[in-house]
Amino acid sequence: MLLQAAKFLGAGLATIGLAGAGVGIGNVFGSLILGISRNPSLQQELMRAAILGFALTEAIALFSLMIAFLILFAF
């Protein structure tokens, strides 16, 4: 019973990274909008950088979710 409670607590704490990833993705696209509004001629370059930033930030969220699932179901 105590082990099960510890697994749930650990999995819940591991998902805190999902909130950080949400903030990071909002920051990436907010900066994209500001950059395009300041210099529309750089839209293609800014979009490429934003998609890369989105992918890297989303990878952090997926790693966090993977750790939570490993804690819950691997042991």
C-alpha cells in the first residue's frame, strides 16, 4: 500500500515538467508573433526557428511523461 502511494506521488511529481513545457511553448510562439510583427520580412527564418524550439520543448514534455509512465508501470 505504501509502495503504491509512493509510485503515485512520484508519477505526479514527474509530470510537473509538463507545466514547464506548456509555458515554454507559449513563450516560443509568443516570441514568434513579436518577431514577425517587428520584421515581417524574416517570417520564414523565424518560423523555422520557432518550429525547432517547439520540437525541443515538446521533447522535454514527452520525456517527463515517459518517466511518469515508467514509475507507474515498470516496477
